[in-house]
Amino acid sequence: TVSLGIGLGYGHVKIRSREVVSNLNNSIQTQLVSQATFPGLTKSIFKTNTLFIPLELRFRTPGWQHFKFQVGGRLGMQIRPKTKTYGEQDGKSTFHKVVGFQDLNRFIVGIHTRIGFRNWAFTASYNLTPYFDTDLVNQINGLELGLSISLF
């Protein structure tokens, strides 16, 4: 009823904001810029993908239809971060994509918990490491809530 778990995971993060995560003019430091700076901007989305290794302490009730509670941490690496902006200018739709942030924290450390029944669980994760290593962006750490299914 008590065990230690390790695995491999994948996460996709999508942050919609009224501010734009940008490295204007390919600068070294990422900035959080107000949408007012970009006339006609209608939507801004920051996306990143994470591969991670979770380490968990697992508790469960005996039996096939069991209740479970798991708590642990995870170490991950961010891949393919980008910002996409959509807008309208002179009656035409505009799209701009920024890829490659030099001050991105490639490695992410976080804590998480799962509470559920049998193969299903509600999950919550919090990144202890901010997405960017700069003072120009409010420390965006990331809180993720979700639903998981365990195959094993």
C-alpha cells in the first residue's frame, strides 16, 4: 500500500495573457510587454513543452478498486518554447511567432501531487524554477492542474 514510483512524462504548457512574452529585436533578455505596445494585437500565447522524470511516494488502499494519493517532485527539460501573437492591421490578419529565448531556464524543477481512484487521478504541479532567468519578466513559475490516467 506504500511504494516509490519513477517514470517518464511529457507536458505541454500554453499561457494566454494580456501581455506578450517577447525577446524584441532578438535581445538576450526576454520581456513581458503590454499588448498596448502592439497595435491591433488580439491574442498572445506562450507555449513550451517539457520532458520530465517524476519521482513519487505513493499511498493506496488495498484492493482492485483502490483510492490513491501520491506526492513527489519532478526534474524536466523545456523544449521548443515559442510565443505566437495574432492581430489585425489595416483590415488584414497578422501572425507573428518568436522562437528561441536565450534566457530560458532549460531545466525545470517542480513538485506535484495526484489524488484519485483506480487509474484516474486529479493532478496539481508547481514549478519551483521560473521559465526565464531574467528580471524583466515577472517570475512565471507555472501552476498546472489536470486529470491523469495511469495505464499500469
